[in-house]
Amino acid sequence: MNTLKAKIEIKREDDPIADLSYLGSWGRTAKTDLAINHHENGGGRDEFEYFNPENVENAAQAQENYERMRAYGNSWETIGIYATAEVYISGVRQTLRSGGLWGIESDSGEEYLKSVEAEQIAELKTILSELHIETED
């Protein structure tokens, strides 16, 4: 019996369905005293009038969340990181992958992104080990 071997690769992809609700949400009405009137802050008339911040205790934090939300898609985005491994079984290429972590802020810092990559590699190595597939180092 031949020993199966797999080479692990890391993938970083855009996360097109990011959940930014931890920052807040846009709406037609102000839901709290800390809501920010988007139209008074340069927002277009065809956009929602209010930004309703989440997870804030004061106006300064609300403003930070508002600015972060407005910068989404311009200076930062969300990504997903996962590990893949290709293995040939009976001549057919199979791709195995870790579960991945999504919704990561792209400007989180390389140290954090590398730690997520290491977690995904470890997860995939566990899966491969259960299938008795060795990894190439």
C-alpha cells in the first residue's frame, strides 16, 4: 500500500458576506442617543440617514465605529483564511480543507493573520492524520 502524502497551502480570500453588525447598522431612524446622522456627515441623500453604533459607551466610540464602517471597502475589507491539501487517491485529485475563519479584518496585522494561518494548518493536519495522510514539510 502506498503512503498518501499531501502538501498544505494557505489561502486568503475576500469575504463577500461580511457581518459588520458588531460596528453598528444603517437605518432610517436613530435607535439610540449615540446614533450619528449620516446626512449631516457627508453621506449621500440616497443612503440611510442614520448610523446606529453597537458596542459603544460614548460618542467618541460611536464616531470611531461610524468612521470604521464608512472606510469598509476602501481602506479595509474582511477576509477568510483556510488551509488546503491536495491528495491523489486512485489517480483522482481530492482537495481537503480546514473549516476556515471568516470575517477577519484585513488590516488586523500580519502577526494575527499568521496566527490564524497556523491554527488552520493545525486543524487540517489533524484531519489528514485521521485519514492516515502524511504531510510534506
